Amino acid sequence: MSKDHNILIKRCKKGDDKAMMQIYDLYCDAMYHIACRYLNDEDAKDAMQESFLKAFSKLDNFYPDFTFGAWLKRIVINQCIDELKKKRLEFIETDVIHLKIEDDTNDWAFSSEISKQHILTAIETLVDKYKVVVKLYLIEGYDHEEISSILDIPIKTSRTHLRRGRLQLQELLKTHYNEARY
């Protein structure tokens, strides 16, 4: 984090409204785009605004071990997940007794003919509980332990939702999906 950011954060901690507006201006577009990954436009705006309010009220919990942007991103994602839960999107524990747990990191190979936008568009059509886990894993880069914590689900359920989301995604993109993975 730059020296200017550190100064702004210190000023925000002291309740400086101008510093808060500067931080807001620096991060609002990026945080809005993150919120849009999970919520529609109006809900994303509301979640982003609420996230900034939470962040400013909890600045004493921010430590420069992480960047402010990463800390704020986590607040935004958690706020979006809370909004999804309010809408009764349930991330229930699924029956994983007979499922083989696979290494998810090696199974995401797509044909080079498929654009990133095509994949992102296909992700939007997934079942909601799978879509959220796929986004947290693929786009945000969270591991299953972090997803488990964010969604308050067992790690096995995170793995199962990701696996099922991946299978749905593969089916949606099967004409372009690279079946020859070596």
C-alpha cells in the first residue's frame, strides 16, 4: 500500500469525511464490479454502499498486512453473500458420502477457442449455489477452506458444489470444451 493510502486510512480512522470520500472514489468502481458478479445492478450498488459503511466503521480491524483493496473486497463479497442468503439462496450441505473428491485445480481446461467472456456468460447460467462457489473459486481465487468460511458450509459441500458447477459448465460449453486433457 502506498504512503498516500496509509495517510488516507489513518485520516479515515480519525473520522475524516474527506479522506473517506477519497478512499471511496479510489475503490468504488472496482468494488461495484465485484458486487455485480453476484448481484443485479441495484442490489450490487446497495451491497457496495453497505460494504463501504461497514469498512469505515471497522477500520480498527484493518491492518496493513494486507492491502486495503483486498480487505475491502472481502467485505464486499461477504455483503453480497449475505444478500443472497436473505433472498433464501441456501448453501445446504449436500450428500457427499458416495462422491469421490477430485483435485479441482486440474479440471478447468477449456479449448482456446472459447473466450473468457463466453465462459463468464456460461457461469451466469449455472444453478445459483454452484454459480457462487464457481465464482469464488475461479474468479476471486478463494480455496475451499475460505469458501467454506464465507458461505458457512462444510468444505466437502464447497468441493461438491464446485464439482457440480464445473460439470454443468462443461455441459454448457461441451461443443467448445477441450476433451483431450493430458
